Amino acid sequence: MNATTADPTPPDQGRIVLLTTSHRVAPGLLSWPAWQALRTADRVLCADGAHPQLPYLREAGVRVDEAAPTAEELVDACAGGRTAVVVATGEGDPALTDGLARLAGSGRVAMPDLELLPASYDLPGARLLDLVQVMDRIRIECPWSSRRTHKGLAKYAIEEAYELVEAIEDGDRDELREELGDVLLQVVFHARIAEDDPDAPFSVDDVAGTIVDKLVHRHPHVFGDETADTPEEVRAHWLRTKAAEKQRTSVTEGVPLGQPGLALAAKLASRVRTAGLDVPLPTGDGIGYELLALAARAESEGTDPEAALRAAARTYRDSIRAVEG
């Protein structure tokens, strides 16, 4: 009787770990699984000798070889159960990953375990850091942008705001995303210009810090001990904290007189109504007083007179085009 011989255990082909990091996170701030993989690896490789993570890895005692192995070489390096960690470059090492994919798909090579390990993650808002960096470079290197001032850019802020409103009214999501970016650019651009002021400089971080402090202070029902269950209670909190901050002597303070006329009239009427003041509308001859009364009426009924007039004007525009054929 012949004895049955069991199949030998297949050899351990090892493990390849592709370690990715975000340039928007400070170098060295890696996840715990990433540090474990780096410390226990038989070999750590990186094709970019100037990779920002390398000084921190070496300071932590991790030996990193500056090498760009082929897929075949990396697979051979893992034979016998060894682990190789590849610290990915900013481009993601496509030649290596494509080569590994071809080997795995060929079926002719016993492949190591392949693992993609994100070592650091972008937090929400991380792309804003890219915008700040891009704006900084443009401000320094662009002949047009390097000469802009707050006054010179003011008209663009108005134009972009109107284009944003139009995108909202059109309901075009792609256009909305683009116009929001254009408005955001105005904020970052002005903040970058402010950094160059010789007397009172401030940065985009100062701008963000100011609005964060304001939002936290004006939302005690979110960040404090007060409660608010309705939009009306939220508005009451907002107005109360705003009044304490501004300490204004007139409800008209802070109302920009340069805004469109209907919006200005509605804003003044809103301030009067909110403050509980009894201020009769002025009367006089001319269309201006009639428009003032219409704007105040619209505001009291919860209608934005500017938006209402724009909607009517757009309908008028469509009628014109229809007649034109």
C-alpha cells in the first residue's frame, strides 16, 4: 500500500505595504498602524530622497533606503515572509503600482500580500491649505496679482457675489460650486494683501479666527449653556449678543449705504421692526418714495424685494428674447 504524501505548505511570500501620506498634515504626524508597519518592516524604501517624511522617520530610528525598485525586485525582496514598506512619493509611484498590478494579473508569480496604508488623512477643509499656498505664490510671482490693493479688488468682490446669487437662482449646481470658489478666492486674496500692510498686517488665519470667535459667541445655544428650540429663539440670541458686541447708538449703524436701493430700504425697515421702533415712512413726490414703501411692505411680509424684482426682471428678459425670436 502506498503512503499518501501531503502537499507541502506553500512558502510565505511576504507583504508589501504602500504607505501614503498627505502633504497637508505636518510631517511625522502618522497613524499608529503606520508607525507599527514602519518599525516592524524588514525594509523601508522611498524613491524620493527629499520626501518630507524622511527626516522624521530617521529621527524615530527607522532606516529608510532611498531606492526605486521595480515591481519584480520588490516582490523578490519579500520572499521568505519579509515585509517591505514603500513610502509613496507625492505622485503615488504609478510605475511601481502598475507593475505590481501586471504581475498580480499575470497569474505566473506568487505575489506577496499587498496593502495600501494611509498614514495620515486630510481633515475636512484641508484643500483650503492648498488655496492659501497657491494664493501666496501668485501674490509673489504674478505681475498683476502682486500689485493689487484692497480698493482695486473691491469691484470684483461685488461682481462675484452677484454671480453667486445668479447661480443660486438658476439652480445650476456646477455653476454654484464654481462661483462659491470665486467668492472664496476674494476672501483669501484680500487676506493675502493684508499680510503686506506695513502698519496693521493680518493673515487669513486672523480672518478665520475672528469669524470662528464670532460664531461661537453668537451661538450660546450650541457652544454654551443656553437653549434655543426655534429659529426665532436663535435669532434672539444672535441679536442680543450682537448688540452687546457692537454697543451701537443707532439701529442704522452697520447698514452699508452703498448697497442696492431696494436692499437698503428693506434692511432699514428690518432694523426698525426688530427694534420695535415706531418710525413712519417718509412721504414725498416721486417714484423713490413709492419704491421705499413697497420695499418696506415686502420686508414686513418676509419677501426679499431685491430677489423679487430680479425674478420679475428675468421673466421680462425671457419675454424680450421670445419676441426677438
